[in-house]
Amino acid sequence: MSFLRNYLNKIKPNFEKDGKLHAFRSLFDGFETFLYVPNTTARNGVHIHDAIDSKRIMSMVVIALMPALLFGMYNVGYQNYQAAGTQEAAGFFSIFFYGFFAVLPKILVSYIVGLGIEFAWAQWKGEEIQEGFLVSGILIPMIIPVNCPLWILAIAVAFAVIIGKEIFGGTGMNIFNPALICRAFLFFAYPSMMSGDKVWVAQDTIFGLGNTLVDGYSQATPLAIVGQGVNPVDAGTSLCDMICGFIPGSIGETSVIAIGLGALLLLITGIASWKTMLSVFVGGALTAVIFSAIGSTVIPWYEHLVLGGFAFGAVFMATDPVTSARTESGKWIYGLLIGIMAIVIRVMNPGYPEGMMLAILLMNMFAPTIDHFVVERNITKRMKRSKEVKE
């Protein structure tokens, strides 16, 4: 790779001050620092002690998302072939590539619109291109239905980047998770494209793959069935299907196994907090047990943890280092409240059976407050110990 490094060094003066391509300095800097670790060191403030920087962290998160994304592509094809009754005759690659071609345009739109705004914003402000959208750009297509129109997705991505991130100061300064801001915008601005029974299964053939389904074909998600007061198991969806992910739902949220593989990578590399992740599941499980005991939910507690976006949100959304609690004790509180709120919203509001998105966004808002009280409590305890020592 030395030839690439030498080539970048050769053309770099063109992008520096007074260079003929100075107008594109931010673009060049973003590309260079994505390929290579910066060779500069901090002289004050926060110091970096090893060769990993935020771009590498973001890249690792993207890798952790790959199992869920790849399975989501397969499941998109699986749902189409199953709806048409041709699943048994179709091969693995036919099913997978149908889903791949259905999902790829959404990934491209997300990155083109989001990164385009990031590049333009950085150039306008004369700053570096921020790397946060590297993860958001792949998260957004994974948390939407497969039938979400591309033009609506483009509007939502632009809203999320500008209103949910840039106006707060960019990566590291945003209060809310940009991917969830995008989903919230879609849900409230275009509810018919984000809920109901007609948005979860791809309807048309793509490049000769897949099937054209009858007009008006619909398929409810298991959580929608729960909202109708029916256990999905009684409606023909097995617990195995829920865990493996062979159910209708948002593109990347259905497979607990694939999400678990990503969680394992994040925990091994130390990128995600196991305290936040575990506490979300604990809070959700305890709340679901209570509601199940009093007869307020038709499914057992463990089904709540494997349905909808609960597992995906706990692993990839709640652990976002920018918008979550940062103190060690605060992580327990933050995650626990997310799990509790997600199940409360699901059970108490049948019109919105998901709950995870609103729970995380709500706790994003209170994360700084949680950290504040944890820090103040620690200060008070230390001052008390100090007085006791003096006495």
C-alpha cells in the first residue's frame, strides 16, 4: 500500500492552503484519515494513547452490523418468496440476491444524502469531515421497512443529519441518536410508510428475481399481532423463527442471533458498554415479567426481548457512546430505564407496539442529567470521607 501513501503525499499540497484544490480540503482530509491513522498528536486537552481513532471505532461498529445486515437482506428475499409460495423451489442465492438488490438502493441513498450534507457542511465551515455518519448511514436502512420509498428516505436522512446532528455541532455534540431521529421523522411524518401490514414484504420482482405479489398483499409483524391481543405463537410464528429472524420486520432488526454476533464483537473489542447492554435487557425482562404476571400482555417475558427492535436497540443504539450515559453507575441506570420504558410503551400503547425507539430517544435526553447526579453523588461521598479523615 506504499504506492497509495506516496500518491496521497504527492497530491496533498494541492488541497492545502493556497493549493489549486483547496476548496476540497475537507474531502481530501476525510478520505486520507479514513485510510490512514493521522500522524499528528494532541498537544493539549484529550490525548490519544494508541493507534485507534474514532474512524477505526466507527469502522468496527460497521463490521459488527454486518451479520444483521446480511441476514436482513436474506430475510427480505425469504419473506417475498414465502409470500408467493415459491420459497421451497428457490435457491439460497436467488433469495439472498433479491434481498440484496432490494436493500442496496436504501444504503446508497442514505450514504449519498448523508455524506453529501456532511461534506458540504464541513467545507462551508472550513472543518474536518466528521466520521459519525459512517455508522448512522448503515443503521438507518436497517431500521426501516423494505417498502419505504427512496425519496422519503432521502428527506428523512437530510432531516436527521441537519436537525439531529449538525445544528448541535456535529459528531460528539449531538444529544439524540441521528439514526433514531431519522426513524422518528419517518414514523411521525409518513406513518403509513412505517407501520401497518403492507410495508414489511417486498412486492415486486427485481432483475428477474423474486415475485410480484398480488395488489394489497399484507403481512403483520409479530408485535402487531401482539397489539391485537394474540400471541404470535398461536398465529403460526414459532419462537425459533423469532430468534432466528424469519419474520416480517425492519430490515436489520429481526435476527437475535445475527445481532448477538455483532454484540459479541463490540464487547470483545471494548467498543460498547456491557453494563448498558445488559441493563437494557434486565430492565426489559423485569418489566415484562411484571406485566405478564398481572395479565397485561399476552406473551411471556422472553418473547418481548426477541421481538421488534428490542435486541437491536439494546446492542447498537443504547450503547452509542455519544448519546448514552458515560459514568459507570449512570450506564446501569440509563440502560435499565430504557428497557423499562420500551416494555411500558409496548404494553400500555397498543397503537405503537414497538416502544424501543421512543424509549432510547427519551433517555438520550436524560443521559446528561443521570451523569450529573452520579458525579454529584460521588463528590458528596468524597467530601464526607474527607471530613471524616480530618476529624
